Amino acid sequence: MRDLAGQTAFVTGAASGIGLGIATALSQAGVKVMLCDIEEEALKKAVADLKTRTNVDVDGVKADVSLKGELQAAADATVARYGKIHILVNNAGVGGGGVYRDWTDAGWNWVLGVNLMSVIWGFEIFGPLIEAHGEGGQIVSTASVSGLITGPSPAYDVSKYGVVALSEGMRNALAPRKIGVSVLCPGIIRTQIMTSRRNVPQRFAGAVGKPPPAEGRRAEFIKALQERINNGIDPLYVGELVREAIENDWPYIFTDTEHEQFIDQRFAAIKQGFDRIRRRTPRR
């Protein structure tokens, strides 16, 4: 258990949803927080609201984290503002990318850029900054239960599987450097993930492909999913879980047990693959 009061955190995708929930929980624990988001007006509002609700020093910086240069500039601004960074939360994420036979290169590039490449660059840019002061720290990256079991969106699933794999590997690599690594795999949370296309960068405008027509069974699925998200877990609760995870260096952070059986089924199927080979007599 470590005391977070007085430390500094950088949180991406912090203007709403899970990112804002994490920023709120950390600020309430006495952490100075730099909120980062691509939506400038929402970011300004989130920072202003946090300032009125806490006595902690919070600020905001606009950045498209799918562009390495903008993420580096945001890191530089945070160091200039606070001097040190102890906690990195790679949270920014988008849904989409298209389904089989409807996806586009631009759609894949957009989703992988935000969901995975920004996490890779987060470790690359912020890791040395946390190392530099020698006080230790934590890196939390938001994946999804879709990082352990596949859903209907291939690009999203691939990006989140990548975040899980990267986090597991970097936990071993950074532990000797006094940096803990956690991966957050949330379930159905009350966020704006279904309207991610509002933030498609201009360089991808018109190229990510249109979502398939919401007709028939697909329309029913989308409606049901949106209703579940509207009634999903409170992002503030997720923020409290992440705060506790940082204090105790949890490797995995889950928000609920709804998908546990499906994850168990996946690993059982993997185990069956080994069992089939175990029963064979190797050829000589």
C-alpha cells in the first residue's frame, strides 16, 4: 500500500467516462492530475468541475494521442506544469473499425492508433519520466474484457488483446525499475463508446467507412447494447477500483464478474488443445 497524496498523474481520455472517473478518484486521493483529451470543450468542463469538487491541483491538455508528437507534447506540458510524473493512465479508447468485409485501412489505423499505439508510446514516453525521479510509480492501461474474449468488432478486439499482452510483458520489465503495471479490463460501463466516431480525426474523415446499416437483428443488437451501456457500471466506481489498484499494484483490474465464465471457457479450450497433443505419441 502506498500513499498517493502529492503525486502527479497523467490520464488520457479524461474528459468523460472511465478516464474522468479515474481522474476524479485520484484527485480525491490528493493526486495532482493532468487530464488529457481530444475533445477540447469537454476537457475544459471536466477540469473546471474537478477544480470545484476538490482542493487538488488539476489541469488539462488537449491532444490526439494517436499522434506520437501530440502525446510527447502533452508529456512535456505536464512536466513543465508539475515537475514530476508518478502515474500514467493510458485510457483513451474508441470503438469501431468496421466488421469483416466492411472494414477499411483507415478504420484499422484509427482504432489501433488510439487504442494500442498510444499505449505503446505511453510506456515509451512516460516510463523514463517516472524512472527519472527514482520515487517509483504506476502505469495503468485500459483494455477491456474484449482483450480476453472476442466480441463483434475485430479492430477493437485486436487492439485490446494487444494492450493486455503489452501490459503483462511490461509488468515484468518495469518491476525492477520501481514501476508497477496494471491492466484494466472493464465490462459494460456507462461511457460514450458507442459514439466514438464523433472524434474521428480530420486525416481519416470519410475514409474509416460507414457503420453497417442498423437493420433487423443488427438494429436490435445495437439498441440492446446501447441500453446496457446507458445502465452500465458507474465510471466513478471504476475510478475507485483503479485508485485501489495503484495503491496495491494489482496486475489485473476487473469491474465485475459478468464475463468470467466466458474467459474460463476460452482458457479451457486452450487447455484442451494441449490435452490433445499430450495424448499423441510424438513421431520419431
